[in-house]
Amino acid sequence: MERFLKQFWWKIIGIGLLMFAIVSGLWIPLYQGVEGLSFPNLPILNESIRNLLFHVPMWFSMVFLLLLSFIYSIAYLGTPDRMKDNYAVGFAQVGVLFGALGIFTGMVWAKSTWGAFWTNDPKLNGAAIGMLIYFAYLILRSSVEDEMKRGKLAASYNIFAFNIYIAFIFVIPRLTDSLHPGNGGNPAFSSYDLDNTLRLFFYPASLGWIALSMWISSIWIRYNFLTQEYEEYED
Amino acid sequence: MKNMKIRNIFFTVLSLIFGQLLWAQEEPVTAELLNQSNKMIAVIAVLLIILLGITAFLIFMEMKISRLEDKMNKK
Amino acid sequence: MQNRYLCFMKFGWQVLNFVWLELKLEFRLKYAIAGLLMFVLSTVYLVYFSLEYQGVRGDLLPTIWSIFFWLIVLFTTVNATFQSFSKLSQGKMLLYYTLVSPQVFIAAKLIVNALVSLILSLLTGLIFIFILGNPSQQFAVLLLSLSIGTMGYSLLFTYISAIASKSGGNASLAVVLGFPLALPLLSIIVKLFGESFNPSLSLNFDNNLWIALGFNFIPLLLALILFPYIWRD
């Protein structure tokens, strides 16, 4: 993993995919009854459907980073090691950052389609609760002085929190009414919202965002590790 | 299916190049107006510049951190 | 096979013994339980007076009833579970290290806390009904959602309190760590609880009940798996 994070090829591919997503997502027209490359023209969404290439992948990358953080926490409980703890906290922090970005893009989208920045939607509440959970994780880390103890407590809290959070965001929106697609009778992406053309651009965009988030978190983690080592060296 | 995808990609690239010419005669909706008045290009260009700026910053940070890591390891 | 069965029996026996010991300790320290009851009574009276002086007690909305009720139950549960860890002294902890395995310890704690907070929340419910009236039309649904919700909280907060007390923090750290995690369960339980105010159940009731039970099961399982790692310093 460490070696993989230092390699350059996937970062270049990710940035390329993001450039592709920006250009194609803003350039391709909506379907106007003419054959050719076009995005679906849906009644409420209209032009805002282009946000699909930005808002949804941000959530994907957040969940992906939190999953990585969860895996590193499990590894830390197996064999405690400072680097693993560093990875766990770094991925969680950048995951929270991407969650905040997802909330902002979602708010803009919600304003133009549902008419308000914040609606009482289960997915929105799930997102807000997720942010709160990971803030609590960071508070727990800052409240313990001893490094070994901090690592253990934070790792066990992270595992605990991730399970509950994932259960919440994947189970609850499916069983109550929601404005998001795929919930409470609204058709899911897979049925017709996400048609083949859109899918052709959506998956590369998701990969690109995930690559960018991984890159940012790898730099953030290495920076933090370097700072720690330097402080110890100074002492 | 595979042919369709290849065709789609081909069309994408083609339309990216000739997009201006191909869709210039459509009925004007918002994006079309933006396209016609070249404003969409400006939006895309600004977004690309921001993205490239972030990339440059990340590369700069990565190189700097690698150098510092080497230095740290030597000590 | 035989051996595993015996092991399980032994584990269950140890847990039962430990639960009995803990319950005896819990009720011998009368000030702890009495303090929680005082907390419940005084907050209920606060609610009562504030409603009475506004003149809205007569036509109290069931929603408001349920909001006050869950706030009080939530804080009582947090206090009850947190003090079960914070009152353990260092010496007693050392004694437990030598006597039992971590799984037995946490299983007993989970059971004791679930029982204690179940009793406390049922008492709270009784006091509420006695003082503020009974708005429910389906009393069985109220009781069911009340017990599932309280058990879920206490299981969750038992583990959170273990983390908070290990980190040397105070009760407010347990609140900070636990409340975001309790919100998913809270959202579903409030929904279930609200159905007792209607004359008939909605179609989603079964589904929501299973989710609520699932949210009881997740903390239970995770606490049993994770506690051995944070048990020793």
C-alpha cells in the first residue's frame, strides 16, 4: 500500500479522468429529440443533471476513504504500529473533507431542484450524522495523551462507528421516503435515470475523484508522519 | 455492445472537437446559449485551470515531502 | 463438539455469576440508583411545571410528550451506563483482570446495564403516564418500542463508556462519542414510538422493528469482539 501510494501512474490517470469529466460533463448537450451523444433530459433535473459527475463521486470517495480508514484500524488492533494509526486518521480526515464537499455540491443541487438548500431527507440526515460521528472520532483522539492508548481507543471507536454508520446510510434511506432516487418508490439510478451515455461518463468520473482523494490523503498522511518524526528528532 | 462503446467514445472525441459546429443550429436553451456565446468554454477553462492548479500544488508537495523524507532517513 | 459446548456452558455460567454480583453491587450502592431516580423525577417535574404554567398541559400533544420522554430517557441511560464504569477503581479493575476474561466482563456489563436502564426507563414511563397522562392508543407498541430503544442505547453506551472511561475522560466525553452513534437508532425508535399514538399500525412497522433490532445487535456483537483489545493498558 505504501509503495502504491508513492507511485505516479494512477495519479496521472485520475487527473486525466477528472479533466475528461469536467469537459464532457459541461459540454455534452441534453437530449433534444436529435440522435447523437446527449445526456437524458429529465423534467425536474434539467441541466443540473451534470452535477451527477461531481456530487455523487464525492460521496463515493468519502465512503471509500472511510473504508480504508476502517481497514487500517482493524490492522492496527491486530498489530499496533504508528504508521497504521497515521493512515487510519489521515484517511478519516480527508474522508470528512470530501463529505463536506459532497454536502456543499448537494446543497447547490438541492436548491435548484427541490427549492431549498436543506431538506429533511434521510440521506441528508445520514450525511450530517456521519460528519458528527467522525468529528467525535477526532475529538476522542485529541483527548488522549498516551500514543499507544490513543491508537487502541481510536481504532476500536472507528470500527464501531463505521459499522453503525454504514448500516445507517445503506439501510434506512431504502425504507423511508426520500427525495433521492432509488428510495421510497422513486426509481433507482439503474432503471432509467442513469442511461448508458451518462454511465459512460459517470464511472470514469467516480474513479477520477477516488484517485484524487487518495492522492490528497497520501500526501496529508506523509506530511503528518514527517511532522511527528521531526518533533521527535528535535526532542 | 463493444462496438457501441467504441463508437460512443469516438463520437465524444469528435464532438469535443467539432461541438461548436454540430450544435450551433439547435433551439436555444440555457446551455446552448452558453455554447453559442462561448461562455461555456470559459467555465470549462476556469474549472480546468483550478484542477491543474490543484494538481501542480499536489505534485509540488509530493516532491517536497519526498525530499524531506530522504533527508530524515539519512539522519 | 462436546468440548465447545462445555466451553459455552462455562462462559454462560461465568457471565451469569458476574451479572448477579454486579446487580448486587448496583443495588447495594443505593445512592447511584437513587441519584438517577432523583434526576428522572426532577426533570419530569420541570416538564410538568413548564407545561402547567403555559396552560398547555390539558391538551398536550403526543409529539411533545415523546420528545420530553426520549430526552429524559436518553440522559438517564447515559448517566447509568457511564457510572457503571467510572465508579470502578483501579484496584477493583486489577482484581477483575485476574478473575475473569474480557468477554465475560463486557457481556456481564452489557446485560446489567441493559437491565438497569430498562427498569429505569419503565419507571420513567410510569411517572410520565402518572403525571402527564397517557397519550398512547396502543400501549403494547409503546412498551415494545420503549424496551427495544432503551436496550439499544444501553448496549451502545456501555461500549462507548468503556472507551470514555479508558481515555480518562468524564461523562461529557461519553456524550460526545455516543450521541452521534445513537442518532440512527433514535430516529427509527422515535418513528416506532410515534406509531403507538395512532389507532393502527403503518405498513412499514415490521421493517422498522427489524432495523431497530439490528441496531441493538450491532453494538452487542462489536462490543464483544472489540472490548478485549482495549481492556488492558
